[in-house]
Amino acid sequence: MAEVKEITKEEFQAYEAVRASGITNMYAVPTVEVISGLDRSTILAIMEKYSELNEKYPGVRGGLAK
């Protein structure tokens, strides 16, 4: 089984900044890669664990965390 990537707060913030901007559909992963600076595997891991990451890093959604 492949190792599960640990998502950092900074990675989640980068993803969330793109999502909150509404600039692109988040399923357009190549575009999200360019805008966020994240790689494909990180983006897909965030999508898969989005709810868990929201709980782990409270305040990131909505831009409240610094």
C-alpha cells in the first residue's frame, strides 16, 4: 500500500486560497497546480481528505488562519 502524504497547513492554505477565489474549477487539477504551486498528488490528497483537513486546521477555510 502506498504511503499517505501528510498535508501541511501551508499546503492546505494554498489549496484553499485557490478554491475560495473561484478562479477555476478545482477538478481542473493542472490549472490548480499552476495557481497554487502544489503538485498533483498533493491536490488529490487534499481533495480526498478535505473534511479531515478542515478539522485539523481550523480557520483556514474562509481565510481566517495566518
